[in-house]
Amino acid sequence: MDMNQVVEAEGRPPRMRRTLVPGFLDEVIAQRNHPARQHLVWKNWYFGRTLRKPNRIVQVFQSVNSPLALYREIYDEVSKYVYLPKE
């Protein structure tokens, strides 16, 4: 790789499924009737048939401030029913 390739690639998205040096596995994957191919591409997201979207995890987070912190005037009434430390 020379600097011209680096300069030409600037600002372009990377090519998908590119190999650095063609090897035995690349030849197996290129031959659709090779007996080892199905074992290489089985459940393989990179060489499989379809490009899959990643699963999204929805995180639900909810928080509220304590009513005692928001309304200091209720401290005396609440302390009649619940033990509240002196802090």
C-alpha cells in the first residue's frame, strides 16, 4: 500500500468484505460448491447471505427525587409515622 491509496481513500467509507492477502479461505468462500464453504459461512455475519442489523437494547431508566428533599415542610409530619435519621 502506498500513500496514494491512503489519500484516495480519504473521505470515502471503507469497502466491505475486502481481504488483505488472498488465501485459502478466500478461495473456498469464492467457490460456491466447495464442501467446506457451508461450514465457513454458517451463521457467519461477515460472509453470510444477508447483512443483519444489530439488535437494539432499549434501556428504560426512571428516577425521581425524594419527597423529603423536595418538600422540607413535610418532615415533621412524616417523622411521626416513620423513623428518619438525623442527617
